[in-house]
Amino acid sequence: MGRTRRRAGALGALTLVAIAAFSPTSMRAQSYPNRPVHLIVPFAAGGSADVVARGLAQGLSEAWGHQVVVENKPGANTILAADTVAKSVPDGTTVLFTTDATFSINPHLYAKLPYDAERDFIPVTMLVLLQQLLVANPALPASSLAELIALAKAKPGTINYASYGSGSQPHLSGEMLKYKAGIDLVHVPYKGISLAVPAVMAGEVQLTFAGIASSLAPLKSGRVKPLAIGGTKRSPLLPEVPTFMELGYPEVETHAWFGLFLPAGAPREAVARIYQDTKKIVEQPEFRQTQLIDKGYEVVGSSPQEFAAYIARDFESRGRAVKISGAKAE
């Protein structure tokens, strides 16, 4: 708990500059940005995160009259991209677009990071939440979470689930489900985020946790079946799928999030301008519906201080999950 309190304090301190950025004196002439901005994305081009980042970059380019350039820096579980931003000149022209792995999970997995996740960044805004589904191969003789748990208890160690590596979201969700339900599932790590659902479809494994966007097509074709979804409410895209919470397993968190960060020391007006204009973009009806909601994202658009508080809570809950899973950096 002490570590969590220290982290919350550090993140809260960083967002004081963001709170101040909304004062009348700091929002003088909108001089930011006055040159191109680089949006650093820790994933390869063409993936779901990259698509959202490029849509956002286009909207910001139009709003600012200066190009926002997406730079893909995949590798090391988002660490390479985060390190690039942490060590960049803090003038507001280098922005990190990343997921919960960077700030909520990696500090628990890695004994040492090349940056201080608590002090080297300013949280700007959480764009979206993405709840993941627990999906199964159609041949698995269980069509609900209760049936899966009963089957796993009757045949311990015979059901396996795929993830994309130790400490990944599906791994943490699977181990938390095992812990809370008192069952034995076998973890099968794959080497990429795009391999888990095809492995379930092919019958190589029986289960995985996957995002709605990557699950919709195989769900509609019957190549996988849904058992439960994360979050506090059902997805409008899959209203028939119950949440882990309503099924009695609120601790099984399956969410991911995308958010924006600046390096510590970035100008107050940069924090304010990025937040305000990003919020306008995600609230535009067409972008909101076609680029986000239709792909399974829950639109958030939180303020810098709201985002910092969320990260502190998320850091704590993910820390518990990492401890239960026994996950270590690979």
C-alpha cells in the first residue's frame, strides 16, 4: 500500500501543472503547437491501437494546422516507446500514445525500467477503455462461465488458455479467474497479440481473453463462443454476454486503456491544449461512433487529474494480479 500511495502522490503532483493549465492566465494566446508534433505509438502499424492513434493524429493535425506525425516504436512491451518520450525534450512536441501496460503493469513486472514511470511523465487524458471477452472454442463442453468453472473443477489441469506473454492482460485475467474460482487452467503464452484468437479457433487452446474488435467476426461466424466480458456493464455490441461482475467475479478485470502522456516538464499550455482538443475529437459523433464505439471501445476523455487518479487505482489492482499470477518479465 505504501508503494501505491507514493505512486498516487507522484502522479498527482505531476498533474498539478495540468490543473494550473486551465487557469485564465495560462490559457493566453494559443501558441501551442507552433511546429509538427510527434505521436509515439508502441505498436506496429496497422494494429487496433495504431488505427486509433492515426485517427486522432489526423483530427489534431486539422485542429492545429500543424502535422501530427505518428511514429511506431514497437518493442519491449511498450518500454522502447515510453523511454523515447521520457528522454525527449519536454517542449510538448513529443507525445506518448500508450496502453495500461506501460504504467499499470510493467512497473510490477520489471525490476528496473530505463525511466521512472512515476515521475518522468504527465498523464494528459485517457481516450478509451476496452473490455476484453473470455471466448472459447465451440467444441469446449461449456457455454457459460458457470459451466466452465464446473468443468475445470471436474477435470483440473485439462483446460488451457492463450495469452500473448507473461504479464499480458489475458495472462493476468486468466490467473485471477483461476484464483477467485478455485480452478486449474493451463497458461499457454503465444508470441503475439494477434495469435491467441486464431489459436482458439483452430482448437490449439480452448480459451483466451480478447478485445471485442478482434472477436466480433469469429463470434458471428461461430468459430468462437463468448462466456463473459469485463466491465461494470454489458457491451452494446454484445448485449447478450454477461459481465464477470454480474456473474460474481468483479476481481477478474479484463480491461485495457489507451491514453496520452507528455514528458515531465512539458509546458502547461501543451497539457491543456492536447487534452481539450483530444476531448473534442473523441466527442465528434462520427469519429466517436465509427472509430471507437463500433470497434468496442468505451469513450472516456478524462481530464489529466482524473486520469492520474485512475492510474493510481489501476496500478494497485494490477499489482495484485501480477502477484497472484507470479508473472515475470520475459
